[in-house]
Amino acid sequence: MSSSPDKAARQQAVAADATLARINEGVQLHHQQGQRVAARDLFTRIWDEIDGERGDPLHVCVLAHSMADVQDDVEQELIWDQRALVAVDVLTDARLAQAGVPMSVASLYPSLHLSMADCYRRLGDRDRARDHLGRARARIDALGDDPYGQLIRDGLDRLTAQLTP
């Protein structure tokens, strides 16, 4: 993704919340440095510190969604994505704003459902994959016309093609 005011605002928001900043460190370890195991270890420590699923829904959602990305087993990835989806259901726009995150809760659902759909596809459960793909598409209007929104739309298009007989 290219630098943009939205990306800069997200980075500032993450820096303002120490837990989000640490989660972002793990994301950087994984995506930019290729250190998947180190990222998973950091995420595990943070998960324990935030009291797991009983923690702040924002932290639980972001951490679980990030943790899913560093799993070696698709079933474990699915479990983490399910945790993120449960957390986003109780997350509020006010909490996002308080943390300085320039997104709405609604804009998080397409990515979460896309991840779930992809897990189900890889597990061979095409019906559940299509269900979550439909749920993601039903909420696509919540995404902005920005690199993040395009990333999710492109992922939905790729997954749709993979699920088309």
C-alpha cells in the first residue's frame, strides 16, 4: 500500500494506544520482516496481557485477526478469525474513535468475513466459504475508496473466482 493521509492517521492512532502499537510491531515482524514465529510469540504474550477474549474488544479483534495470519494450521487460523469476529460484534465506533482509529466498525466486517471465507475454502467447506463471502459482500459499501478498501475488494474478487465452479 502506498502512503496516504489515511495510512498516516492509522499509524498515529496505533502509536497513541500502546497495545495497538505492540500489535502493529508484530504485524511488521510478520509482513515486512518475514518473522512469522517471532510475530506469533509476541501476539501470544500480548494475548495473555490483555486477558484473552475478556480483554478490550478493540484489542481482541485486532490481535485475533493478526494472530490468525501467523498460524501454520488453517483450523487454528479459523479459530482466531472467529475470535476476531466475536469481538467486532461488541466493538463500537466510539471505542475506535477513542483509540484514534479512523475507521468504522462496519468497515471491519468485510475483511473478517473474507478471512473466514478463505479458511473455509481451504478446509474444503465451500458452502460456509460462500456464506462468509456473501456476508463480506453485503457489507462492502462500508469500505472507503482507498488502498485498504481496494485490497479487500480484490481479495473478494479472487476468492469469488476460486469458489466459482
